[in-house]
Amino acid sequence: MGNTTIIVVNDGCTDSTPEILKEFSNEIILVENEVNIGKGMALRKGFRKAIELGFENALTIDSDGQHFPEDIPLLVDKAKENPGALIMGSRNMEQDGVPGKSSFGNKFSNFWFKLETWITLPDTQTGYRLYPLHPMKKMKFFTKKFEFEIEVIVRLAWKNVKFIPVSIRVKYDMDERVSHFRPARDFFRISVLNSVLVLGALLYYYPKKFFSIDTLKAIKHEAIKPEESNLRKATSLGFGVFMGIVPLWGFQLLIGIPLAVLFRLNKVLFITAANISLPPMIPFIVYASLLVGQLFFLGEINHEKIFSVSLENVMENAPHYFVGATLLAVISFVIVFAVSIVLLKIFRKEPEEILNKK
């Protein structure tokens, strides 16, 4: 192949593209699909060819005219500075000429990516990317269309690949630009994929991240932080458990973290304790909340009503759950705070500056 490093994927073009590509047969590596099978599959075949040829990275660029090939050195230079990172060309989606639906779609995609990986990126829909191929060698992908570009970055994030955004230029010329994105059908595919990825994040990525060596080291560091009082640490743990149980599903951390900052609590200990509401624990928390709620309202426990799935019993149990969960959260706060303060007093000395203030 000489010095040829350009791989062109012809995804079943029906215009004059095949004839044009023949003119460059000595300068490119051509991967052809007899019929159009989708952008995702085209990229997957391109990556597979690059891996077969022994390349360590693959740079992708869309063919709709919005990207400037002259920006390639920006991504390559950044990749040299950050080996093994995924370099994302970041477009200015607020500039004049950018279609409103594209700007909205990008913000929508950025939100879901943050939810699925806890990584903030300015442009998750860019097709101008420089991929590290090593972590992709053994990955099995399941999407074939436009949604593949979401699947691949989320799953690379789950493999702890570093993401580096690089500002690039973008051109939206509606007279020249050709897009095969079908808003209704492809947006539905993307929505289904995001639902699956969120579930995967809850069941796999977040627990894996929480129990990683680096996370446990950070927790240990915060737990023995010498300048912090035992009272603050115990309060942080108790408040974390409280927010993990209180019936604000989906908003516990969104509300709890600002409050932890406001009251100067230990944020790492707070988040650690709040993870009591990880998916495997949710059924136990709901069940315990219903028990407490029934005791509060009825003074007795009726397991038959708790386990009934009839609409009538679900509606009847709703107040029991919300009141019971709130009471359970308060009780748990008191217990965790009390146990923590006792253990800390036994096994940890108060900082000298705290003792001197007393």
C-alpha cells in the first residue's frame, strides 16, 4: 500500500462516486458496500480495515461539506500530546448559519452523554473525530445507523478513554449540503439507544466507577482528611443516606450536591453515602418505606397490599410510600450520624485547630 493512509468507505453510492474513486485507486484504500447499509456500519467497516492494517488511530471526517480538511493537523497534534485519547472536533453551534434543529440536537445529545458517562463535552454529534483503535479491537457494537456515533463514544468512555475537545471550523451551506439523516426514524433510534445506555450506566458503569481503585482511594483520602472535624464527616455521611432514601428519585444528587456545598459538607462522603440508592438497593428501600408508611398510617403491616400490583392498591400505597420514605430517610440520617460520630471519636482524633477552638 506504500504510504497510503486514507480509507474511503463507499456506502453504496448510486451517483458518480464509484467512477470518481477509481481515479484515486492508487492513493486510497477503498472499502465498498454494494448497497447502503448505514453510516454506523460504514464506520465500523472502516475501523475494522484500519485495525487490520495495523493503525493505532483513525480520523473520521463527514462528507457533507461542513468540515474543513485543513483542520486535520489540529486533531493530529492534540492526539500526539494525548496518546490513547479520543479527540473530538468541537464546532461552534451558536454561530450564524447553523440550523436551529442541529443546535438543539447537539444540546440534547450532550445532555444524554453527560447522564450516561458524567463527562461534559461541548459537541457530541461531531463527525470530525480522531479515535484510538486499541480499545475498539475487541468491542462488539450493535448499532448500524447514525446512532453508532453515540454508542461508540459512550462505550469508550466506559472504558475510561480520555476525551479531548478541539475547536474546529464548520460550514453549513444549505445549497451544497446533503444529509441522509431522517429526523423521525433516526431520532427514534437515538432515543431508544439512549434509554438502553442510561440503563447500562446505572447497572454497570456507575457501580464500576464507584468501586474502582481510584474512587476508593479518593474516599479514603476524604475520610482521613486531617483538617475536617468528626462532626462534619458524620453529618456528610448522614445527609448522604438521607438524600439517597428521600423520595426525590432522579433528583437526589441534583438537589443534594448544591446543599452539601452550601453547608460545607464533605462532598465525596456525601455522594458515597447517597449511593445507597444504587439500583440493586432500590427494591429494599421501597419495601422498607412502605413498611414504615403502613405503621405510620395504620399502626400495622399488611404485606398483601404491599405486594399487590392492582391499580387500587398502588394508589392506596402511594401516600404510605412517600411518607414512609421521608420518615425512613430521617431515621436513617439519625442512625448513620450517631454511628459515624461514635466510630470517628473512637478511631480518629479531632484536628488540633478544632480542639483549640473548643
